[in-house]
Amino acid sequence: MTHKDGSMDLGDELLIDDQPEQQPKVAQKRSSLSRLILGISLVLIAFNLRPLFSSASTLLPEIREQIGLSAFGASLLTTLPVVCLGVFSPLAPKLADRFGAEKTLAAMLLLLAIGTGLRGLGAIPPLFFGTALAGACIAIGNVLLPGLVKRDFADRAALMTGFYTMALCGGAAAAAGLTLPIEKASGGSLATGLAIWALPALVVCVFWLPQSFSTHAKRASARIKVQGLWQDRLAWNVTLYTGLQSALAYCVFGWLVPILRERGMDGVTAGGIVSASVMVQAAACIVAPQLAVRGKDQRVVNAAFAAIAVIALLGLLFAPLSTVWLWAVLQGIGQGSLIALAMTAIVLRAGSPQIAAHLSGMAQFVGYCLAAIGPLLVGLLHSLTGSFSAAALLFVALGSGAAWHGWRAGRSLHVHVKTTEQIH
């Protein structure tokens, strides 16, 4: 139901599109089995969009030692894929318009496998090139997933958003917990530890191919042009909420293992703790969107989980090591909820699948460029001060910004844009 102020009841917003003439017929033609297969496929794709980050983080000391990477180079390595997430995000809607979302995702998975595999060649140039290629592919996947959820699962938007963000966290957790044991089991082979994560992407690429050539994957005959998005304040709230919470997330993915190792933990234990924390994130990803849509808006939950994530990070930095598991679980609850709530905000604040794809592109272009500053600053602060303690101020600043913009992005409104139909 639409209110006088332009807001909508969340229950209605999840069930209907306010621009039905733009709703693709493809979503209505899918059978229950087809939707189930599509949903599983999207979850499997999402699983492959985070191992790139946590696998490199876990092996960062070994990478520096074996291939001679400097401290500044290590900071660039953790920052590069996040920069790529921002830089290449605007390409996703254009590629989907030209080739179709399904075919674009198939190509993305293949190139993701290639880029991930290149990191295992044992030299600095392929390490950085492969990381950049994989980061660009992940940017495409990040942008297209919310649009597909809006298109094919409008009646289950919160649930599907929870599932695929859970898979994002699951991929990060698997890489954080398994990369170092795999590297040790292979006789200390850095190549194996880094390149092994190309295999899941390749397998999912093969699994996804039937979707690419199905009747549902045909490119639409008309393209919806979205205008005014970059001038909309609510769109900027969603964008900055996405970016600031992402900055916190990539500080965790990129630096939490080194932080714990510097505090005296061995690499396997530190990786296990981070893996457990990210697994908790995965569980939080399911619960948080369902909790968010039960209220009249998402303002309180968006701000509250930002505070929880920051408090837990401070505990991981300064609290006694005997309590580290408690803080890791709490951080997982806060960060996992933030990730899912940011993706949910993109879906809920958009009035149609096309607007969702463009809002996702905007949020991730600006957001991930902003997010890249987080892990870079952590590395630079560590280089300047010799410890990670100064990162506490950065975490508080990022969390405060995320809480404010999360409050604004949580209002029950749609972004105000103008849409026009263009025939291909």
C-alpha cells in the first residue's frame, strides 16, 4: 500500500512492483522447479565471490616471504580487488543489457576461475593481474545478483537475499579456514593454496551454462533507461551505507588474520577464528533480512548492527586473547547482518528489477571505491605506527558513518527516478 508520503508497506513492497509495465514476463513463466534451480545456482555463484579476498589474506605472510612482496605491496594486494569491485561495477548493467544477465554471469565465472588460477604462478605480475581480473569479475556478479533476485524472486526477496549473502560469507569462511591447511598439506605450496579456489568457480560455471542458453535467458527487446538516480538522496544513503559497511568487511577479510597473528596466535588458529566468525556471518545473513522486513522500516536494525560490528572489532583488537572467540562470534553477527541488510536495502529501495540493477551498480561503484580505502588505511597505519592499534579509530569512523547512512537508507521509501523504454 502506498502512503501519502510516498512510502510503502514492506509486505506490499516485497510482493509487488510499483511499475508493473516494466516487470519482465520471464519471471512469471518460470515453473517452481525452474525457480528452485535458479535459486540454487545464484547461491552457488555467490559462494565464489569472496574466496579471492580471504585466501590471500590468510597467506599474506607466506606471500611476502616467498615472492618478496613489500609491506606496501601487501597493502595494495588487499586493496586492489576492492578497487576493481568499484571500478567495474558500472559495466554490469550494460553487459546484461547487451548479452543478457545469464550469459554475462557465465562469462564472469569462467574469467573468475582464470584470474584466481593465475595467482598461483608464483610471481608478482600474475599475482596482481589475476587478482585484478578476478576482482573485475566479482564486481559483475555483485551487481547482477540483486537484479535477478528482484526479477525472479520478488515474492521472496528477503529470503533469497539472505541465502545468497549467506553464501558470500560461506565462501569467505571456507577460504579463511581451509587455505592455510591446504597449503601445508601440499608441502607448503603457495601456488596450490592460492589457485585451488579456481576450481569451485569452474565447476559452478559448468553448472550455470544451461541457464545461459535457456528460454528465460533471452535478452529483452527493450532496454529501460534509468535517469536521475545519481541525484537522489536516498540512493546516496544506500550507496554510502553499502560502501562504509563494505569497508569494515574488507578490513576483516584483509587484515583480521594478520591482526590476530601479530597478537601471538599461530596462523592456523587465527585463520580458524576468522573462518568461524565468517560462518557466523553466514547465519546472520539469513536472520537479519527476515528481522528487518518485520518492522515498518529498517532504520533501527541498520544502525544497531553497525554498532555491534565495530564494538566487536575493538574487542578483537584489545580484549584478552582468552575472549577472542566471543568477540569473533559477535563480530560475525554484526558484520554478516550488515552485509545482508545492505543488499536488502538495494532491493527494497528500488521500484523495479531494472532500477535495482542500476542502484546496485551505483552503490557498488561508489561503495567499493570507498571500501577500498579501509584495508589500505589499515595497512598504512600499521606501517606508520608498527601496530594495528591505530586502526581502532578508523573502525569507529567507518562504523559511525555506516550507522548514520543505514538509518537514512532504512526509511520505507523508493528512490525517485525517471525510466524510459528504448527499443534495441
